[in-house]
Amino acid sequence: MALRKRLWRIIKENKGRYIGIVILILLGSFYFIAATGVANNLEKMVVGFAEEYRQEDLTFSTDIPIEDIAALEGESGTLIEAYRQYDVKLSGGELRLLSLSSKINIPAVLSGRGLENPGDILLDPYFCQKQGLNIGGQIELNGKTFNIVGTMAVPNYVFILKNLYDVLPTSGFGIGIVSGADIEAFPEAVTVYGARFKDRENLNAQTAKLHGLLSEKGYSLSEWLDAKNNKRVSMPWSNISSMKSMSFPVSTAFFLLSCLIVGVMIMRIVKSDGVVIGTLYAQGYRRRELTRHYMAIPVLLSAAGGLAGTLLALPCVRPVVDSMLIYYILPDKGITFSPLNLALAVLMPVAFIGLSSFLIIRKILKKPAVELMKGDEQKAKVNFIERALRLDRYSFNTKFQIREQVRSIPRLLFLVLGVSAASMVLLYGFTFNYSMDLVMNRGALERYNYAIEYNFKEVQNLQDRDIPEGAEPYNSFRAYPEGRETVEFYLLGMEPDSVGIKMNGIGGTELSRDQVNITYPLASRLKLKKGDTIHFVNKLDGKSYSLTIDGIIEAYGEQYVFMPLDEFNRMTGQPLGSYRTVLSNRELDFDESLLAGVMDARDPEAFEDLAMPTTLIVASVTALAVLIAVIIIFLVTSLMIDESRNTISLLKVLGYREKELAKLILNSSTPAVFIGFWLGLPFMLAFGNNLYGYVAEMINMVIPMIVNPLYVLISFVLIFAVYEITKRLCGRKLAKISMSEALKAGTE
């Protein structure tokens, strides 16, 4: 009972310190549950929808209808379904009608009911919202009236893009599902095929096999695009995979770091209580009782922090998931949490902190009571670092500040590593934001001198169609290096005098377009240099090719290989003059039925909405880093003041004023904070490069780790601003230490 009362007295006497520890544990558990909860729920929605409603692996069109789909399915091991589609122009928008599918791309009813009667139609919810339509109402399409019976989500239109190669949604465009009989009322409707492979492994080989079978049977193929490169399907999965692959290791690393920091803090607290432990031990308390007594503090703090962080994170997951899904149409499966993750968020800090505390307590309790009562655990000892520094050369203030740090190496390391951790998190947030801006602006957008890209459904030829001035033809296909199917890139053929795409070598030197050039991110990923040979496979038909690299293009994230257009066509066996893409510096009047998509990079602001999740992540990471820095610096400074109470009291007796004491005691940590910040930079680069390499393998997206000096300066100012504010807060505690404590220490 006496020990239990002492436990609460210890916590009450140092409540600010213990509150800081609880908050640090809370942050680790909160971020762990929030990050894993968001990632797991998004994955459940996207993957669950794709599997349950049989999302296509491939979409394509043929020049004539496929005669025997069942036979083709048997030969290729594929589910194939034909569906009809027709685009209807409306005032203020456009609606694409799709016939109801039964084998793949099965629509999921989100509200209302499914199709039951002739004239029924299901609409996507965003189109209903934009057009002011409601379930139970009607919509007239080319003179035919349909009854709106519900809203739906379709697996091959999770991200609603009008054309396969579009990047951003078309304003006012939506989709609707009608029965096969109803869509026959529109004779201009076209047939599109979706395919889903029964074998879920090695999809590239199966895609090439199906392409070969169709070509052998005499079908001319167009709009052939696999799901991985179909933005209607891949855009949400890429975003979610990126978030999951980044959030889990980041949250786990931060969580373990929090446990480590708190463990070190508890170690210092227990060591400082060595005299009390010795006294209690001498009074007859057994080792088991004392161990249980001192273990109660770290276990109680870690359990309280873990539980509080978990409970606070639970209601935060839904708003984040909703913000991530603002552009995607998916069935809402509700928010669930993994019982294992919930248990880990509470038990892991208890286990890590409890184990570290147990080892420290056990080590201390092994010593005899007499030795513990001498207070050797609290005494500052001259170590080899202090002897090596030869402090006699310096003034008293300088010697005092250096000794204040080097005589407590664990506390010094705790401060340095803690500030490094906060700096690493802060720098990572800024660097991630800056890197994504570079990938989008200097890569995806600034790469183009000609800002409008027209992609055709079928291969065109310069002999059949003249390209106007200010426009250029390109031909391309998707490829992957032999043996590395996860690394996909575009091989692109361009004319030797092309100017539509910027192409500079490393350092800005001009590169010839009449040679084979590779972008730096792809070359770095494949460990290629000028003069090396790249061996790759055409993802469409499975044919292998080899090219010798003549130049390396300075780029940010893009994965391309460029070569002359005529050589491209000869190599692939296409007629000279073949092309599939046109870049233009102005809008061109192409037949819309021939186009598979248009990308317009003239308005970079149109892409900003897609970066909203990135902005949210950076803002939260910045706030998190600042809070970590406040807590860590406050804990260390508070501990330093407690360990130096007698010295501070004695200095007051000797006539030192509060400002002089604050400068002498609190400013001694400045070099450690400075070193900790700059250690955070290489730590962040090492962590980021490893993480981005993992992300590249997961989703084939290369993110460069590019540090902006301005953001480094901002981070430096933020960390030191936090340091100065924290010093002022701790200065109040220093002022409360009375001169009588030195007299008490002398009496003892």
C-alpha cells in the first residue's frame, strides 16, 4: 500500500514530464492506427470491389464482332464479355450508356434498385448530383425516356474518364447502365470487349497470348489496354497502393522510434531514483516487490498513451477515407479495423517500454543496497570524452555547459536522436511534397513544348493523313525489361526534327533525337549507362527487342526510351509513317470517334486537385514533427533541470541571476540540437530512398528524392523556434528552484 501511494506521488510531482511521455506514446499509436486503418479500408474497398464484381484485366475493340466468344475463352483461359456503349450529348454534359454486364464489370447498385423493367436506367452518383437528377425521376436521351431507378458503381469506371488515355475527368461526363435491349434503340452504339483472366498470375504472358490468338483469327485490334495502365481502373489503385506502401512502414518506424525514445526516458528516470531504491531495498522490500513497483510507472504510462491514441484515431479514419475517395466511385463497405492492429497499438508500447524498463530496473536491483544508497547512479562521472576535451582551456561558462552535456551521455544521445527524429519527419514531409511537385510540373507537364496530346484508337499513317504545322506524330508501345515485369516503360518513336518534347541531357546539354535516349530515372533503376544495351519485351505481343543506349535524358520520374520514328516502325514491323499519337501546340479538329483520349497540359492548375492527398499528408507530417520536437526537447530539458537542481540552487546562492542561469543551463543543449537537426537530413535521405525504391517496385512509380534548400532552411528555423519556445517554458521551472536546496544537499 505504501509503495502504491508513492507511485501516484511520483507521477504527481513530475506530471508535466509524464504527460509529455503519454502524448509521445499517444502520437505513435494514433498514427499507427490512423495510417493502417486508412490504407486497409481503402484496399478493402478497391480490391474487394474488383474481386467481387469481376473487374476486367483488359479492354479492347475489334474491327468486326468476335464470332465465337466461348471458343476463344476456352483457348485463352479468359472470361470475355462484349458490351455496347453509346455517348449521348446533353445540355451541360454528356452521358455514356453501357449495356448491362453479367460476367465481368458487373455494376454494383449503390442506392435504389437494379434494372428490372424496360426503360430502367442506373446512373453514376456524381452525374446525378451535377445534373440535379434523383432516383424516381426521368431522363430523356435522344427522344427516349428512361426511368432513373438507382445509382451504381462499375468496376471498369471507378475513376470516370471519357477516353482511355485521358488524365483528368471531362466536366459534365457520366455513365449510365441500361439493358441490352434498351441500348439497341441507339443503332450507332459500338461494341467493346472486356477480358478477365482466370489465372491471376503472370497476366502479361496471358495478355500476349490473347492478343496472338485474336491476330491469328484475323481481327484488327484497337483500344487494347490492360487494367494496370487503364487510368479508369489503375488511378485509385495506384494512389491507394502508394499510400499503403508508404504509410505502413512510416507509421511503424515512427511507432518504434516513439517506443525507443520513451524507453530511454524511463531509463533516466529509474536511474535517478537509485538512492530511493537502495533505501527501500535496505528496509526489507524484496526485489520482486520493488521491480513490480517501478514497472508500474512505464506500464501505466504506455498503456494509457497507447489506449488514448487508439481511441482518438478511430473516428479520424472515416473523414480521411472520404477525402481520398472524392473522385472515385466505389461501394461503401463501411469502416472496419483489424483487431490485430488495435491490439498492437496498445500492447507494443507496453511491451517495448516495459521490457527496456525491466532490464534497467533489474540491472540496478542487482547492486547491493549500500552501494545504491551512496547515490552512485546519480553522480556525474568524468568520462573519456570529458578528459579528451581538455576543458581547462575554456572559460567557466563554456566548461560548465560542456560538462552538463558530456557527463550524461545517454541523455545527450536521447536529445540528439530525438531532434534527429523530429527533423527527419519534418524534412521528409517537405521533401515528399517538393519531389511530387517536380514529378508533376517539371516531369509530366513541363516535359512538353507542345501541350496537347491526341491519342488514336488505331494506328494512323502519314500517307493517309497530313499532320498540320505545329503538330508532330509519335508511335509507342508499353514494354518491360526481360525478367522484370514490374518495371514498365514506354518505348516512343519520334521524328528526328521533333521539338514537341523537351530532351536535354544531364546538366542541360542538348541531345540528338536521331538516336536512342533513355530517361535518367529508368536508366538509374535498371543500372544502365551510355553504351549499354537494354533488352526488353513488348507487353502487347510478347516480342523481344534490344537497343543500345546513346544518351541519357535529365528527367524527374518519367520512364521512357526514345528512338527515331522510322527505326521504331521498322523494328516493330509497321509501315513507315505509322503513328498513334499527335502532339500539338494548339487544338486540332480530329474526328472524335477516332480518338482514344486527349491530354491537355496547358492548364497545370487543373492537375492540382489530384495532389490534395499529398498536401494533406505534408500538413499532417509537419504538425506531427513540430509536436514531436516540442515534447522531446521539453522532456530532455526538464530532465536536465531536475538532475541539476542542487547545482542550480548552489549557483543561485553564489549570486547568479535567473537570466544568467537560463543561459548557462538551458543553452548548453544548443549544439546537441544543431547536430541532431543535421543528422536528420542523411537519415531522411536513407529512409526515403529505401522507401521510394520499395514504392517503385510496388506500383512502378519513380519518385525522386530531391532536397530543396529552402525547405531545409524552413525546417531548421522551425526546429530552433520550437527549441527557443520550449526553453522559455522550462525557464519557469528553473526559476522555482530555491537556494535552500543546496543547503539541504550539504546537510545530507
